[in-house]
Amino acid sequence: MIARTRPLPDHNSAGSRARARREAERRVVGLGGLPTETRDPTGPYEERGYSDPAGHPFTLRPALLPEG
């Protein structure tokens, strides 16, 4: 058995969600996506609007992981 020296991260914490959101946004923009909604997203049900290089709109929103 391997002993863990630190607890597993809480993937539903606010900081973890913010980091995941920023990483997803970086990937979308890196693939040519353009932000279409620039309002400040807050809360667990936030959505961000983007369009692909051809102009098709889509949204990103976080997936909440089950606790436990």
C-alpha cells in the first residue's frame, strides 16, 4: 500500500473550477475560437459563448463532478 502525503484535490472547489475554465478557454482560443460574450461569468452554472473559425456559435460551461 502506498501512503499519500497530501490529500487528493477537491475538483469542485472554486479555485479548481477557475483553473479548469481558464485552461478550456485557452484551448478554444488556441484552436481559432473567438469569444462572443465578454460578460463576467460567475457561479457554478456559468456559460461562455464562442464561435468557431467558420462562425458557428457554441458555449462552454463547466461540468460538476459528483462529490464523494
